[in-house]
Amino acid sequence: MDTTPARTAPEALARLHTALRDAGVRLPSVRLDPVSAAQDERFALIDLGRCNFVVASRLADALAGRPGPEETGEASAADELRERVRLLNRGGLATGRVPDMNTGPASRHSRMGDPVES
């Protein structure tokens, strides 16, 4: 990994994309802000965009140097949601085979994203 500071905003953006990818984090909205980059590249901003709580958790784990769910073998909230959608698509709702979304990693957060008190 190159430890010298990036010389340009596009170079910094490319390094950020690489580091996020290597950490298993996908932020699809990351981009060079066109308004700030149009004036003077020295003041160009990199827009990190928005993400859901699953991606935010992965990003926090990556920044803290902790293994993510894939590395620890835990099922992620995204995995649970994919399974729920699969069952719904196969008619699982009619048969009552839809997994309870009030258990697992996603259940630790309220609708607003705050940890739920136990």
C-alpha cells in the first residue's frame, strides 16, 4: 500500500475505491464532487454518498480493524434479507415459512438505526 499522500483528487478517489474494495465495503455513491472540483482541484471534495446500516457497519468494522460478518462466519442482515426475499418469491409467505426478521443481526437495531435496549 502506498503511504505517500495523493497528489490529486482523482488519485485520492482511486485509492479510496481500492481500499474500500479490499476491505469488502461497497459505497456505490462515492464520487468526486463536480462543483468543488470545477473551481480548483486543490479544494475538490470527495462525496462519500449515503449507505444503509449494513454497509455502515462493515465500514465501521473495517476502520476499526475488526473482521466483518463474512470473516467470522456470522450471517449478516443482508444475508437474512436475501433469504426472506427468496422465500417470499417461492410462495413462502402463503405457507408461513418466512423467517422472523426480529431475530439475528438486524434485530439489534430499531427502525431508526439506533441499538435496541436489551
